[in-house]
Amino acid sequence: MLTSPELVWLLAAVAKGDTLAFERLYKATRAKLYAALLRILRRADRADAVMAETYLKVWSSAGQFDPAASSPLAWILAIGRTRAIDLVRREPEKFLEDGTTIGEGPPPPDPTARLEMSEPLRRLLTCMGRLEEERRRLVLLAYYSAASRDRLAAEFNHPAATIKAWLRRALFDVRECLDA
């Protein structure tokens, strides 16, 4: 993986139309972007399509990247994540083909996968487990399943402003637990 300054340099070169720099940028960032898209979209064909759209956007708007605002990888991931979430929100029925409903949240992890989890992931899951059930479900639906605030408001039968406040508080509690 290239360093952040190297990625900044590559983005600057891409902004000038340098195809070799774009190829290096793609090779350096594709694995992380693909993993993020696959988590959201849950199918390789969908992740591939959004990945292609993301890199087209990176190519066309590399000159708009501001290294003072974010890291290059965060900027690329934000573009991809936004496109993936938009797709899920546009066509939610396609993403619930496995019978999952919005109230169920993500499927439980495979018990054998727990053995392979990293320590930060274990800590995060422990902190998430400390949230009350409704708040944990809310956070998972919002950030794992990419449900919009309006959709969450309908699901939890509360105004979107209340949902926003609950999410902020739940994330604060998780961050506080992780910092402890």
C-alpha cells in the first residue's frame, strides 16, 4: 500500500490526465474499496459495477480532491460508499432477496469467524453488545444496512430528528467504550 502523500501525488497526476498514475492509484486502492463495497452491496457483480462507477468519478474529479479535507483513500472510499448506498436506497427490494427485512439487521456472524477476528473488531463488538437492543439494531441498520433516516423513522415509529439524536448518542457510547 502506498503512503498517503504518494496517493496525493498520484491524484494530482490523475487530475492532469496521467493514465499511468491512475493505474497505480487503482492498484493501490482497489482492494480496500472492493471490500467496502462488498460489505454494503453483498454481491460481487454489484460491487464490481459500483467500483467501475467510482473509479470513473475519481478519474473525472481528481482535480477536486483536497488533501486538507481528507486522505486520498478516505475520499475514494466516500465516493464508492455514497454510490453503493444510493443504489441500495434506490432499489431496496433487490438487496433483501435473501428474505432479510429491515427489522432483522445483518445476519449473525459465523461462530468460527470469531476466532479469526482482530482485537479491534472484538472490542467494537463488545461495545456494540453493551448498547440496549433497540439502539444496537438502529446503529446496525443505519451503518451496516445503509438504511436512511426516513426509513429508520418509519421502522422505529419516531421522527427523523429523534432517530438522528439516538444514533449520535449510540455512537458516542460506543466511542466512549472503545476509548476506555
